[in-house]
Amino acid sequence: MQQKNIFSILALFVMAIIFAQAPLPQGFSYAKDKIPDLEIDLRYAKKNNFVGQKIDGYTTEKAILSTKTAEALFAAQQEFGRIGLGLKLFDGYRPQRAVDHFVRWAKIPSDTLMKAQFYPNIPKSELFIKQYISTHSGHSRGSSIDVTLIDFNTCEELDMGSPYDFFGKISNLDYQDLNTKERSNRELLQRVMIKYGFRPYAQEWWHFTLNHEPFPKTYFDFVIE
């Protein structure tokens, strides 16, 4: 009986290790720890992305942010919540090895599996030229995020005129050919995010970077696990 109890305790100990969250570098937090009601759809941890496969460095769908970014995002989430909306996070911290994966993929002209969904009007050879892909990403500094708005009750995404990670002019902030609702939704997202210390990116309505980010010159490469 005593031996059986020892094995039970050891089994519980092993399970605890397996399911424990990995320790993060100082200054980083798991997004859900800081923003429990944040919706997360970490696309690069799955196959529904412009590459069409799970991306290097994303071993689990646990979003990570610099702690300062998480705190600012929490404040934005609180404001959206007062009008029945919430934030969905598509990406936060991105390991450098993931960026390297994008670069390798971009150099294979024949691999256009997801072209129709994500870049139908742009030749793959122009993704670097048009700066949709680069050798470094602000995401690897931990304070850039990709987000959209959702209805807090249904979790349905608000219509922003183009889907997340769609490479094309329709995703630009200055794109004019939007209907009233699409324009209003984009303006609301931009207005509140700017209010809480984020700056937008002109080519992607979903992309924001924290002003005065804590690691402005460091590109991290620890795995998301």
C-alpha cells in the first residue's frame, strides 16, 4: 500500500511538471495571467496562417507579452468591455526563429498553399519588397501585438473590412473603400488602443506597438511553451 502511494505521488508530481507554465524571462508575462477574459487565437501555433503550417517556436497556444504591454492591453480591454466588446489576440511575442521560418518560406516561390486566402493579389516574390515580411519583427521584442475586436457575448469578430494577416491595400489604415460599419470599427479599435499607449502600423489595421516599449533593441528567441 505504501509503495502504491509513493507511485501515486510521483505520478502527480510528473503531471504537475508537464502542465506547469514555463518560466519566462524577466519582464514578460503570459497574456491570460494579466488579462483573463482576453480571447486568444494564436494563428502561428496552428495551420491557419499565410504559411499554412505551424510556425517554429510556437509549441503551444499560450500568448506571451512584455508585462508592460499586457498591463496596457488590460486597460484597453476594460474600456472595450464597458461597451460590450472585447479584444481577440492573434499574436504577441514572436520568437526570432519564427521570423526566420517566414524568411525561409518566402524564398520558396513554389510554396503558395495559402495564397488565395492571404495574398491573392500580390506575387509572393514581392512580399519582402512591400515589407509584409522582413528579417526582423517588432513582435520579437515582446511589445507588438495583433488584435481585433469581438462582441463580448458571442465572441464574433467585428467586421474590419479585411481579415487578419491579409496582405493587400485593403488592410492599410488609409484605405478608403470601406463601408460605414467597417470604417467605424477600425476607428474605434485605433482610438482606444492609441489612448492606452499603443501606436498603429500603417499597413495593418490589426498591428500595434507599445510606446516606450521595455526592450526596444532586443530580439528574443525563447520558445512559446
